[in-house]
Amino acid sequence: MPDKPPFVPNNATPRTWGRVPAGEDAMGTSEYAVALAERHVQEAEERVARQAAIAAGLDEAGHGWAADEARKMLEPMQITLNIARSHLVIVRALLHVLPDA
């Protein structure tokens, strides 16, 4: 069995390290990388919007302390969203440099 890489997502197994998931074989790995990066941005945007709505709802219900705590969670979520957006830009830029990678 190969050595485990430094970071492996929870749903990855040694058999799938560095491979395109089953069912995605028809799509090139470059297209898959873009699609995955786009999905990460979309999911992060949804999480930020949902958290902002939770904070607003708590505020409207008069739960100021809880609303403040919910807003505190927005900062790291926004940072994660910005990282995902930056990653998408990088992946798209690499496709122009290395189109068949």
C-alpha cells in the first residue's frame, strides 16, 4: 500500500488518490478540476448566505448575543469563500497555460 499523502479528504481511499472519481472518466481531468473548483465556490457562497440569514434571523428575534456569535462565524466562512474563488481563478489560468494537463 502506498504511503498516505499529507492530506486526504475523508471520502478518499488509497485507490482513488489523485484520480478522477468514478462516473467522471468521460470528462477530462482539466474540465473536472474546473468543475470541482466552481462547485466549491458555489457551496461556499451558499454557506455564507445561509449563515448571514441565520444571523439576521437571530437579530430580528432579539437574540443579540447569538446573532453576534453567528456573525463571528461569517469571517472564517468568507475567508474560505475567498480562497475558493482564488483557487478557481488559478485553475482557469492554468488551463490557458497547460490546456491538456
